[in-house]
Amino acid sequence: MILATFSYQLSEVIGDEQLKKVTPAISQRIAEETGIKEWLFLGYGCCLEFFLVLDKGEEAELFWDSHLASLIPSVKVVNAFAREGRDTVQYFLTIASGIGGNIDGKRKLELLQESYTQGTEEGHIGPVLHRLFQRGILLYEKIRQETSFFRCAVERESVIREIVEKVVSPLNRITTYIIGADPALQALVEELRIGGCQKFFFGGNTNFNSEIFIEQRWKGIILAPSNSIPETSDVIILFKKSSNVNLTESLPRLLKRRKNKQLLFFDFTDDPWIHSLKKKYQNFFVYTSSEIQQVIDKNKKVQQGILDEILPWIEEEVSEFYEWYHSEQRYQFAGIIGSTPEMQRIFEMISRIARSDITVLIDGESGTGKELVARAIHQLSRRADKPFVVVNCGAIPEQLLESELFGHLRGSFTGAIADKKGLFEMANHGTIFLDEIGELPQHLQVKLLRVLQFGEIKRVGGNETIHVDTRLIAATNKNLEKMVEDGIFRSDLYYRLNVIRMTLPPLRNRRDDIPLLAEHFVKKYARKFQKEVLFFSPKALQILQHYHWPGNVRELENVIERAVALTIGTTITENDLPPHLRESFEFVTPTETTQEGSALTLKEMEKKFILETLEACNWNYDQASRRLAIGRTTLWRKLKEYNITEETSRKSE
């Protein structure tokens, strides 16, 4: 495997609309001419960058020789650069963690997120890029939480916001007046809006189309032209003087009327007269472009020092990436096996939330792996070296559950012969996983709510309040919303639990993962039973992929354990599988034949079924995906795999 990056500097800026037009052509060209199956690209300003996962160096040479000029003929390439191997892995992680690139790190991270999401939908993101992106998210969260790197204002717009916040906060009550045009005007207004500013007025020729902004992005924000300084102005930003705005008269008049109330002025014309007003009026603060630059330079030095601390983290991730790639865990994420888009979205979500202490509610059918996901979140969190306590709320008798969760004092009930810590105390500084949370009795729901709100518990029979620092992850296979409507589950507790919700897909919606899971379980039980079982017969694998798996991954594991125990030799055949699996497969396959009378393969049956469902739904993809019981992304991937379109379907009729 070779991971390569190709960077192209273009003679002109490629706009977003042009990128949208050329993206399908680029995708088709890469697939047809190079056969590369895993890749993504970023477009920003005058640059395009391609990340490619290659089997051999010849593919890299083929891509390099084709050059971008043939992909986008209207644009001239003025410079090109290539990276390979560790350099590419390090570069990707630098972008994915938000710290680098030759444009603003945050903006490049946003572009990477968009390209990754699009590539996942289109099916050209595989295990390598999934792994790098997910580890990059974890790095980003680590950098954000453990350093001040992202709090260093190193752009002019962020420095202005930082100064405004210190001098005239709160920002949601201030009025900002901007005079003159500037290339970064839009970015500045966006930065102040994110900080909380809601009122902006513009004087002179700003070339700022406020109507478009209000319509597209800023509902409820005041953006208006004004050639006189509003009397409520708290911040004035002067990019360029204008004959329409008479500062000589209006500024002193405004300062007198404010009666020493703070006024912040950013002067990018470096006018000495404005500076001189500081001596006449109290609480009049003026910043020039050179002073802003001084702050930027100072913050960049601080940020560079932090970067020296971060770079070893990235180097460690690069080494771990290659260890992962050469291991047997290429399709695993924190102990969870999956390669389908449905599971990659779960892995991405875990990466984003693991390092925070946010409450998580995991739902899904029985056997989908809810405890595995909870363990993965804990394993990747800052609490990983602290306890992970599992509680099955449905397996403990109701009369004992309160004591188990919150502990009890000696003599508080019959059999309480000594003081006992509850599971919340045992999980202190770690994570507690409450499985089958829907089984929790209502009187204990109140106590759990208090834990979530205040981090407080009381042991059974005691009055002392005990504080605990425990992250809570809950899981259910029930419809909690329906239970709230029926008055069985408290609504206030439900809203406290449902901060981050993760819905795990049933195994029938991720059939492409069945061979990976089956292989994993075969190795596990072959070791356990000391047998040399290595393979599945094609028929056995077909049966496994065809079955609907009501018990999900847990049922699959049990089936494989049985098969390994029963099989003779190195191969599991259909005769080693339970009768109900074989019968389910045989019930369907004899009736499905081609026009020549031969039996359809499993792939042909699936294609035929998808096509018939789409036609029955009048090619409504949402309706068809619901009827097929698969996600819309999975449906799109299947359509691409089988080359199914409405147009080709009509031609074949």
C-alpha cells in the first residue's frame, strides 16, 4: 500500500460552482484510468490536493503523468508537488487535526470534512482514509482540550473579536459600525457574529451585499447601510475613508454624547488625528493595523511553542497507523468490526464525543453491540485508565437495584450487615454504562436525574450527600419516546439522557460486514476450541449473508461458535450451520432463476429485488430505502455497484 498526495497550484482560483461541476468528471477519470478505489480531494483558492491509496507505485506515476490539466482543461497548472508514505500520513493528520495547511487550519479542516462526507456517500473512501480521518478527529479533540492552540488568535479577524470581547462585552448588546471596503470584510462580520454581535451598520462603499447574507445565513441579524455613525455604536472599524462619512465632525460629537462610555475604534488607515482623540476622551480605545499585527505575531510565537508539543503526538499517530495497517485489525475501530458506511458514521461519532464528558444514549436492537460502543467511548476518553462499570438494569431485581446503584448503610434493610458502596461510587472518575435503561423503575429515575443534574447520590438508609464524578452512558432497545408519552419514563430524565444519541444499525442493514464478522468469530473460536478452522465454503457464506439475523451480531457469533465446534477439517460448510439458516436460504433460492433457467446468484437476486422495489416506489429513494430496511446511503452504494439508474432501467424494458 502506498499513500500519496498530489498538490497542484493553479493559474487561477477555482470557484465552488466550478468545483461542483468538475467533481463528477474527476471521480470518473480517476476510477476509469487508474483503477484507484480509495481517494479524496480538496479544492481551495488556487490549489487542488488529491489523497490517493495505491496498491503500487505505477498507479502514482500514471496519476502524476495524467496531470490536472487534462482533468480541468480550462485551468493551467503552474506548479505541482507530490508526497508519499509517512509524509502523506503526517500531512493528512495535520489537516484532520485542524493545525496545519497553507490556509487557515480551521477552514481546511472544514473542507476535509466536506470532501470526506461526499467521498463516503460516493463510495471511494475505504478503510485507510476512514482510519486517518477518525484518528484526526481524536487528535483535534485532544489538542482542543489539552492545549490552548486553537485559542491563539492568529488571524486579523479573530484578534479583533478577542479585543472587542475584552473591552465592550457582552457582544450581543453592542452595535458595530464598519466604514469602507476590505477583502476580508465578510470573514470579519462572520467572526463577530459567531462571538454574539447582532447589529452591524455599514458606511461608505463596503461592497457588502447584506440582503444575500441575511437570506442565506443570518436570520435575525441586523445588517444595514448608514452614512452617519449610529449613536449606539460601541465598535467602529475604519478600513477606508469615505466622503460619505464625515468622521471629523461625527466622531467627536459621538464621543461627547457617550459621556465616557467605552468606544472601541479600529483604524486601518493609521490616521494620526484619530489617535490624538485618545488624549481628549476617556475610555476611547484605538487600535491600528500595526498594533493588530503585533498581537498576531505574539500569538503566533505562543502557538508555535504549543505546536512543538503537538507534533510528537502526530508522529506517534503515524507510527500507530502503520502498526494498524499491517495488523489483522484493519476493519476494526476500538474493538468494533465494521467497514460499511453505517458503521463508519458510528466510528466518526465516537471519535467526536469520546474525549468529552457528554452523556450518551445508545439505542438499537438487541445484539447490535451497544456495550461494545460504550466501551469504545470509554477506551478513547480521558477516563480510559479509570473504572468502566456495566449495569444491566433489567437483570437486577427491582428491590435490590437501588442498593446496587447507590449503595446502602448497615442495617438499612434486612441483610444489610455492612456499609456498601454503590456502583456509581465504584465508577467515580470513570464511566458507568446503564444497559436497558428503559427497565429502570420510576422512583429510581428521580435519583438518577439528580446524579445527572448535580453529581450527587445518597446511599439507601443514609442522609449524607456523596458527590461523584462519573460519566454516564445509557442504552436501550425500547422506544423511550413512546414510554415518555405513556407516562412510563420521565420526560426530564429522557431529555437529560438524550444529549448525544447513537442508533446502531441492525446486522441486516450492514450485510457487507457479515464476512468480516464471521472471519473474526472463526478465529476467536478456533483458538478457543484448538481447531484449525480457516475458511467458509461459498455456499455457507451465501447463507450467512442471506439470513435476516433477528438476533444481530450476537446471533451471528453464536452460529459461528456452533459451526466451529461441529465442523471437521479447515472449512465450515453449509451443513455446519443451523437448520433454520439453511431452510431460510433454500426457501428463496429455488424460485429465483434467470431467463435461461439457471439459478440466480445472491448478487443477482439482490439487484433484482432492489430494482423491483424502486419501480414499485416510482423511484422514490426515501420510500424504497424504508421498504428495503436499509439506509439511503447503502441504497446509493448498491445502485452504484449494480449500475442501476432509472434511465437504464427504462431502456432495458
